[in-house]
Amino acid sequence: MEAEAAKYIGAGLACFGMLGAALGVGNIFASFLTGALRNPSAAQSQFGNLIFGFAVTEALGIFSLLIALLLLFVV
């Protein structure tokens, strides 16, 4: 196998982290919406946790994108 082909395969595999981040964000918002509909009075107190979970999950997705781009253009 050529090194160029291995580089593209590695970058493609690194993009699976973005898939995981997308699933994580969907899960976070779905869980918040379910909880807010069951107990609307507690929804406002959990909004900070929602934003924190969203930020951490998106940061991991951006990190996997960075790794994929480094594999493509630096290595």
C-alpha cells in the first residue's frame, strides 16, 4: 500500500470522531428536551449543564477534525 493511500484511510478513520460528536449532541439535546417536558420547573436549572455538555462534545468533534486535517496536510 502506498503512503498516500494510508494517509487518506487514516484521515477517514479519524473523521469517525465527528460522527460520535454529532450523535452525542443529538443525545444531549434529546435528553434535555425529554427531561424539560417531564418537569418544566427544573428545566431552567439544568440549562447550564446542557450548554456545558454541548461544548465538550463539540470540542471533541473539532479535535477529531483537527487530527484528520493534520493527517492529510502535515504527515
